[in-house]
Amino acid sequence: MTTLDAAGLRAPLGVRAFLGLLGVSALAFTVALMLSDRAPGVTQQLFGDFAERLSDRLDASSTVDTARLPDNDAIVHIGLWGVATLLVALTVWRWWGLVLCGAAVFVASVFVEIGQGRYSTTRSVESSDIMANAAGVAAGTLVAAACMLLWAAVSAGVQMVRARRP
């Protein structure tokens, strides 16, 4: 058992369960958004008007001069997959879980990307999107590792202070 896995150095089960719920929601939202042109009705049912407003913002070419838009949507891929990875990894809150969650989320992102090419009429498989997904997963994994280390350090400090009290 590593120091981080010792009792008291992990977030409580309730916190991890809440993070798990957020993580599953983030993954579902990301998949729905990535396949959104194929399932607008489902996206609308799941997320209501929010989905339509977000889609309008993402498809800004109808309201903004396209010369001002970025050439690709890498930042969206990095952000979405990074947040999903962070939440899922913090749910498991183990070092082996960090690696496993990162790999699983990346594989899921590749399947979603392939699904875009197969099930979408307006999206295609792009290697740059897969690379952005990988960057997001890596960023989420690193932030999760930092959170785990910070939690462990603070918990260890609190335990030391409590041990010194008479």
C-alpha cells in the first residue's frame, strides 16, 4: 500500500461518489457534443435550450466573420476530455487508477472520433482532434495527480498536527 492509499489520504467516499457522478455526466456531455449533428433531438432532450445555445456558440460561423475564427477546435477537445479525465480519475483516487482512467478515457475519445466519421454527416475523423484529445487526457491526468498529491500533503499535515495535541 502506498502512502497515498493509506487511510485518511484519500478523499472521502461521498466526495468521490459526487465526482464520479460529475465525471459520468461530463463524459456523456462530451460524447453528445462530439456527435451532436447526428443526434440533435437527443442532445436537446438531455440538455434543453443549453445544448442549442452551446451549439450556436460552437458554430459561430453563422454570426461571426469566419476570418476571426480559429482554424480548428483543438481547445474544445482539450478542455472537454481534460475535465472528463480529471473527474473520472479523482473518482478512483488511486495511482493505478490514474493510469487506467487516462487510458480508458483516451480510448473512448478515439472511439468517439471514429464514430464522428461513421455516424456524422458534418464531421470527419481528424488526427489533429485525436492529438488534442490526447493532450486533454494528459492534462486531466496531470491535474488529477496534482490534486491527489495536494490532498495527501494536507491530510498528512492535519494528521501530524492532531498527533501532537495532548
